[in-house]
Amino acid sequence: MKVLKIITVLMLLMLMPAVRGQQFPMYSQYLMNGFLLNPSYAGSDGYSTVGLTVREQWLGFPESPSTYAAAFQTRILRDSYITRSTSVRKKIDRPTKGGRVGVGGYLFSDRNGIMKRTGLQMAYAYHLPLSEERQLSFGLSLSAYQYFVDINGAVMPDDVNDEFLNNYDQVVYIPDANFGISYATRNYYVGYSMTNLFRGTLMIGNGGDNGHSQLGHYFLTGGVKFYIPETEWMIEPSVMFKSSDMLFKAFQMDLTARVYYMQDYWMGISWRTNDAIILLTGLKVDRFYIGYAFDFTLSDIRSHTYGTHELTVLAKFGDSPRRYRWINKY
């Protein structure tokens, strides 16, 4: 119990300034969760998609971080899509004059010890077809969330007089915005996004002396698809770079490789710098996509936890000719 008290106090002292520099949720299955990180993916594949993501980090550790997100996205189609066969094994889906706008939104709830964040984000994306197999997308999202500091849940000595506890409001409301851009072809893709464009300057309910500023977060993703000729196998290495306004102090990289069979089953492994080795697996059943990730922590905390678990379930609606089959399968 004494160790737990010390850890709780240290986390409080470290995280209270981070209220001004909002910590963005972490996702291991960023390929399935692309829309959660980059608004330009909203409706990118033409499907109407609903999904749920549950992430429990450092399971077994008291007050460990957890993330829940329920999302919806779709392409606004004014005209039908045309499917044209170019070979026995390949089809190209080409849109008519309409169907360039994608919209989406998601509800989220994050908890990290005594820190809780609950909110809503709405996204708008515009997809510009450059050719039959190339697409450039832009996205903008608006978010609003409540940040709650549960001081009553802190285990601290009665005589502690901490300036952050005295000056910070337990509940604040923060509107903000995010931006993203992505480019995709049948064989490779790249995306860039940044969050907290307003840096928390519109914070509502802040009556203390703590500042209004928040840190912006940046995500750069990319991957290549290698289709093995005359087989149903595909190999996809990918990478994600994450940072914030603190730049190199907050820099992190996820290096991932996944193998697909018939695009209905996949397995993979990922390495997150200075953090974890991640095992990935998933399958497609009819219109449902199920993905699971297990993070094996590399730090000393691994002896106190059962690892990190992340489950994603998606359901896609819409006939297959509505979409570009080569774009962001999920």
C-alpha cells in the first residue's frame, strides 16, 4: 500500500501539468483505427461503418489507463459507383461525379488514474480521385470533451498542500479541432494528422491559475502492400511516427508487419519504441471485422501487469461496388 501511495502521488504530480497538454489515446491497431487518428479517413472506402474499440492498458495494475471509442463513418453518395473488371483477379471501382464527401463521428472515454476524459468528435472529409487507383483526402474534425480530475480518488497524506490540486478545477470543458491529410494507391498509402489545433485556448470552466495551453499531437503513418503473385497472400509493412509539441521528448515509433490471407485473416507483430512488443490478429466474417492486439510491456512495469489488451469490432454496410477495394480495407 505504501508503494501504491507513492506511485499515485508521483503520477498526480506528473499528470496534472499534462491536463494543459492533453495526452492523446494510444491505439495498437492503428490500421483498423485510422479514422480515430486522422479525420481524412472518414468514408474513404465508401462503406458505412460502425465500430467499437476497447483498450485496457497494464491490466492488473491499479487505476491503469483504459480507452473506449464508438465510431461511425460513411461516404455521402449522390451517384452510384461503377465496377469495371480489368482481369480475372482484379476489379477497379470508379466513382461517378458524386460521392466525394465523407462524414463520421465517435464518442470516446479515456481514464488514466484519477484523470478522466469523455467527449464527442465529428469529422468531415473530402476525397479527391486522382485516377482509378489514386486518391487524395483532406479531413477536419471538431471535438468537445469534459476533463475531470477525481481528486477524491487520490490516495494522499492529509497534510499534502500541492499547488496543482489547489489551483486546478476538477471539471473543465475543452472544444478543439483536428486536421488530417492522406494519399492512397492500391500498393501504398501515407497519412498525416495533427490534433488540438486550438491548444486548449477555448477551455471552459477554468477558474484557477493554471494555463489554458495544451500540447498538439502529430501522427505520420505509411505502409506498403506486397501482393504475392498467383496466391491469396499479401504482406503489409507499415510505420507510425507519433510526437507532440515537446518534439523529441515525446517521440515514439510503431513499426509493424502484417500478413493477410484472402484479406479475411491476418496476423502481425509490431514494435513500439521504448514501450512494447505487440501481437496482432484478426478475421473477417461476412460484414464483420474483428481485431485483437496484445501489448507485451518491455519496461519494468511488466512484472506487475498482465499486459495490455485491445479489441476492435467493425461492421460494414453497403454493396462492394460502392467502394475503392484497394483503399484502407477497414
